[in-house]
Amino acid sequence: MKLIKRALESTILDISKQFPVVMLTGARQVGKTTLLKMLDPSRRFITLDDPIVRKLAVSDPALFLQTYQPPVIIDEFQYAPQLLEHIKLTVDARPEEMGLYWLTGSQQFQLMKNVGESLAGRVGILSLGGIVQSEELSLKSLDKADDAMAIFQRIQRGSYPALVSGRVKDVQVFYGSYVKTYIERDVREITKIADELQFLQFLKVIAARTANLLNLSEVARDVGISQPTARAWLSILESCGLVYLLRPYSANITSRIVKTPKVYFMDTGLCSYLTGWTSAQTLASGAMSGAMLETFVVSEIIRKFWNSGREAPVWFYRDKAGTEIDLLVEQDGVLNPIEIKKSASPSLKDVKAFAKVASEGVKLGNGTLVCLVESPVPLSRNVQVLPVGRL
């Protein structure tokens, strides 16, 4: 089993020198606890997964914090939001001390609301996803990018540390257990779901739509639930870090929120499991291969921003005429376009939307075509071809 260095390590240590509290959010089993314990082995570790410890935190938060003095890691913090006000009192009484509390949580939206209200200005909030490709390949020579089948093996396996490290070898058993635990724990914590099998069907229907525009009325119809229920269940997937809603770009910020987003699973292995792809070979030649490749690239880019401590400034472009760009990365007011293709033979036709969108007044920077070539090459003066294996 190999220990993989996480790119977020230096960001956590840097933020911990600037804030008395660090909050690390992310889906279950992406490595939050392991990362924090590795960064500071001397720091006391407390998990609220333990029902006895949790009972104390909920019933007497002041006594809990007296018992477990900082510096401390408090794991699965969402189970005891009552601690927030008492943590605020502690850090305010010790204004010169940074990094007192490291908190983890796997229900991001709920945590952000509570933490934002109680610890404003006192907490540095970071997100951790699964292992990105560059972390996995950090010890490997990159003279030439992996071939297409190696990429699809990575896509079908997914990014959870247990699988990437080799600690767990049976992908199907891992994801079967993951889904069962997720529904029985996180989903029940957030909302009451009468029919767990129906929620599992909802998961599968969303997975089948990864990298596509989200039509909630179709999803609701296919699952046999109301549209408000579908919307509520989707918010659960977001809050647990399983899916990401990519918004369409618009110069009008309000309309970005209103317009239809695209939905992406943040782990392609989980998405593959839910949609029934049990091998890289069948996935690579199957009907969802293009959508899975796009999901892989988009999730990699989003998680790279997270690893630098930033929210991802990413959008997609789609106009009324049907012109589309898979991804726009915003930087200093400039939109850098990215197109993703399941091809090893790139051409200017693949990026023709770049020129069309630029001619309509959208300020575009240098573009990138991400595809299955083995080495980076220039496609034009303003467009670079990048291998998927070099992300």
C-alpha cells in the first residue's frame, strides 16, 4: 500500500497559521481525517462518530471543550453544531493563537451555514476531494502520458484513497458498501427518506446524466417522485460532496444562477458503479465513455482549485444557437476555454466554438483541447492540446 502526498497539505498548514479554526469539508472517505492526522501526529484526535463522545458534545459543549483542549482535531463536526458558539468563546479568549481547532465534516452546505454564522472571520474553510491524477502520478515519470486504456482504468476505478492506494482491491465491493453506508448514515442525518431503494434509483438516474444538462422534471418522472422531492434529494448529493452543479456562463451574474446547470459526479468510479460499468474495457467502448471522460476532466480541474484553497471559478458556455464550450475557467476577468474530446486526433474543428464565441464579444484567453493524445502539442497560436494524463 502506498502513501500518497496530498496537494492540500501545504494549504492546510498555511491557513492554520492565519486562522484559529480550520474547517476541512468533503465527501466521506476522501481522506480528510487521514490527512489531518498525518500533518500533525501530536494533535489530539476526537471523532463525533463515537456516540458517547457525541452525546457529551451535544449535551454539554462547554465541558466537552474543557475535556478536549486544543490543539485538537474534531472529526465529523456536523454532528454537534452546538460546539460552535463555545469554540468562538475559546478562540476569542486566545486571540494570538492560530490553528487551535481543526474540524472535519462531510455535510458541506449544512456546515457552511452554521460555521459562517458563528465563526465569521475566525475560520479558514477548505474542501478536499478524492485523489487527483497528479497526486497519484507524482512518483511516476511523465515523459509520456498514459494511453487511453490506462485513463479509463483510472476513471472506472475512481479517486477514493482506499482504491488508489491499493488497500482495497475489489472496486465493486467498495462502492457497494459506500453507497449502503452513505444512504444509511448521511442521508438519514439530513432528511427523512421513506424509501431507500427509491433514493438509490435517484442516485442511478443522476449518475446516468453526468456531464449533461440537468432536467429535474425528467429525473422526477424516471424515479417516480415529485419535482420538489427531486430538487431536495439533489441538494443532499451536493451537500455531501457527491455531485457538482456547473453553471452556465452569463455576463449577468443573476442569470447564471437561474439558468439550467450541468451535473457532474465528483468521483467517476462511483458514477461507473451506479451506471453498471464493471470494467475499464466496457466503459471505454460504451455509450457513456465520452460523458465519463468529460466528468473526469471537469472534476480533476475543480479539485485542483480546491487543493489551492480556492473555489473553482468555472462555467460552461451554451447559447441559443447551440454553440457550446465544455468549460470556461475565469481568471482576472478573462475566460479561458477548455474543450474535452475522446479522441487522439485533435483538429481545429474540435475548437471551432472558441472563435465563434469570441466573435460574439465574450473575452476569451488562451484555449485548451484536452484529449487522448500522448504529448502536449500546439494546435494553433492560441490553443494548446493537452493529454488527459497530464492534467
